[in-house]
Amino acid sequence: MKIAVIGTGYVGLVTGTCFAETGNTVTCVDIDEEKVKKLQSGIVTIYEPGLEVLFERNIQQGRLRFTTDLAEGVKGAKVIFLALPTPPDEDGSADLKYILQVAEQLGPLLEDYTVVVDKSTVPVGTAELVHERIARNAKVEFDVVSNPEFLREGVAVEDFMKPERVVVGTRSERARKIMEQLYAPMVRQGNPILFMDERSAEMTKYAANAFLATKITFMNEIANLCERVGANVDEVRRGIGTDSRIGKRFLFAGIGYGGSCFPKDVQALAKTAEENGYNFRILKAVMQVNQEQKTKLIPALKEFFGGSLQGKRIAIWGLSFKPYTDDVREAPSLENIKVLLNEGAIVKAYDPEAMENVKKILGNQIEYAESPYGALVNADALMIMTEWPVFRTPDFEVVEQLLKNKAIFDGRNLYEPRQMAELGFHYVSIGRMKVA
Ligand code: NAD
């Protein structure tokens, strides 16, 4: 099948590459000329495990191409995916300008029946808006389908090739058949393609992300309470996670969720509720708790230094919002760095993949290390922001030698408090009592 993917970011590039891998001919379109030039010259523009191999293979075999020209990109495409940004507007609602602008441009370009697919996360009712925009200038029949994406950055290729489910919102039999054909290779093991109406599909994506954000936040609140009552959140997590109604995943306490999805999607769903006269109280609490959770370690850090961070050198391990990605959008690390710099601290950070993206935001406001240990040289304390595996089993003798104080503030609960106490570290983590 001939496919076009408009927007070649995290979702678009994975979508395009994976559909090429299953034998389709894919053209990816992006307005970012620099990005397209890189992709055309064989450079993968995001860090995503497993993507490069598929990317190279499909370019070589002529099934995957890149262009900045929308008309050229969609020519002859039977299915056009919109994988465009939907960032928060000033009032928190999802900004649809990218989607609607492209929809408007698509109308006159369609030459035959086409399925236009919303892959971006968009508020309920967007499929109808997109339909209306295309229809303004279209001369052929088309359908607009909602097909929200559930891939997780870091395991995006695996998630896309073997999704737990595919959600397709359409009431058109014709579009349904095409979507079924396209996704058939991905659901060979029997995972379902769930067909539903467009509005329910759009809501499903927000409900999923809001639920997951709530689960994380609930556990963070349990952790905060554990600290006050002398319980250990890790034990509590194991205690409740074995209950299949609760499940083991998304129960790890820490310094909150970030990323390009949860924060904006929770906010957008709350806004949808507000616009429809519904007071979605849980979501408001989730947003508030998460915001506070991100910088939860700062008071303990300040206390350790007698109330002031002025001139203190703080090492940071981990900048991405989670491991296995270079994405730093809404990352707790950035929030912490902002506070540290405001308080007069000097920051030296290390991340296996995300330093280039942080450099684009912070430039030389902070220092960058070439290795985890490099960040520790002459540092007054270490803060851990992301649970990259490389941070899990450091040589604590080396850590001790390099740090000026044996102090670790761990936002991801990587180490055992008892072991850290035995090694003589001042160790602060989330939801676990400090062992003296
Ligand atoms: P992104 O910012 O990485 O990529 C968007 C791309 O669209 C950029 O490359 C940008 O240059 C391009 N673009 C903007 N305007 C354009 C235009 N007019 N024509 C062509 N290209 C244009 O965003 P993303 O993370 O891939 O997210 C895209 C959508 O998918 C969002 O709605 C997001 O909520 C949703 N989503 C993201 C993830 C994720 O993990 N990142 C997961 C599921 C859903």
C-alpha cells in the first residue's frame, strides 16, 4: 500500500519506518528542512532502540522516503497519517493548529478515495473538524479515521510492531477494511484491533494516559505518606502489585512523570471536562501533586547544606524524562536544574543520550560530563533524576572518592537505603525512611 506520514517526529518516524518494514511504500513529510535533510542522508533523528536497523533497510530497499513537499509526499497515497504535534495551548487545551492547517492543505491534493488518519493525540470531536477542513477543497471521497498511538518512547518499535491493541475509530466500512489490512501484520498473534466510533477512539487515548498518570501519582502520594509514618514504599508496592486487579507496573515511586504526553494530555482532558461543564477533580489533583513531586528532593538537599545551595556543585545523573530516550520534554531534571541554578548552585550533568537536547535548551548554563563519574568530580552532592541502567550499580568506592560529601539524593530509588547506610552515605530517596 502507498502511505504518507505527515510529521516525522517520534511518532511519525516510527510509524513510517514500521509500515515500510511490513512492505508498504512510505513517504514521510516534515516542514523541518534540517530534519528532512538528515533523514534523507541516512541519519536517524531520534534515539529509539531498534529503529536504525529498520530505517536503513527500508531506505535501501526504496520503501521509505522523506520530503518537505506535502503535495509530492501524499501523491498516490491511499492512507495519509497525521503525526503532527498537539502541544498545549495557553489555556491547557490541545492546540490543533498544526493538524487543521495540514487538513486544509490536503483537500485539493487528494486525487482518489483516501483514508486520512489522526495518529496525533487529539481532543474528542477532532476527526469531525479535520473532515470539515479537508472537505472545504476536496473533489474526491475520503474518510477521516481516529487511530491514536500508544507506543512508549524507548520501546517504540516493539510497541508499534506488536501492539497490545490497535484502536481504530471509524464508522466507514471502506476505511475499516483498509485499516484492517494495514495493521494485519502487527496483530498476527491475536492481539485485537478494536473498532469503535471516532469520538470513543479519541477519548480512549486520553483516558489511557490520564489513568497511567493517576496511577503513578497515587503511588507517589502513598510514598509521601510512607515517609511520614515510617513505612517503605517498595514493600508496599510489592504488597499491592501482586494483586492482579492492581498489577505490578506503573507503581514505582519517584520524582513524578514528565515527557511529551502525560503532562499535556492530562491537562487537555481536564480542559475538555471543563469545557463540557464537568469538574474532573482527580485530574486536577494529579497535576498539582505531580508538579510538587518533581522538586521534592530540593528541601532535603538544602537542609543538608544548612539551608543554602549558593556555590554548591551538584552532580546530576539522568536528564531524559525516562530511560532509553533522548526526550527531555517536561523532564523533572529540567525543573530541578532550574531551581538549583536559581538558588546559586553549579550543575554538572551526565545522561547517556539526552545531553544534546538539553544543550539546545540550557546551553552553557550547566556543565556536561562525558561519563557518570565525570559528573562527580569535586561535586558536593549527587542527584539522580532518571533510572538509566548505567546508574544502578556504580562502584561506590569511586563515587566516594570523587564526591566531596558522601551525599546522594535519589529521585528514582535506585539503591537500598540499608546498603547506603552501611557504606556511610547520606542517602535520601522517595517513600523510604533514611536508615541511620
Ligand atoms: P514531535 O514533535 O516529535 O514530531 C512532530 C513533527 O511534526 C515535527 O518533526 C515537526 O517538525 C512536524 N511538523 C509540524 N508541523 C508540520 C507540518 N505542517 N507539516 C509537516 N510536518 C510538520 O511529536 P511526537 O512526539 O511525534 O507527537 C506527535 C503526536 O503524537 C502528538 O499529538 C503526541 O501527543 C502523540 N503521541 C506521542 C507519543 C510519544 O511518545 N512521543 C506517543 C503517542 C502519541
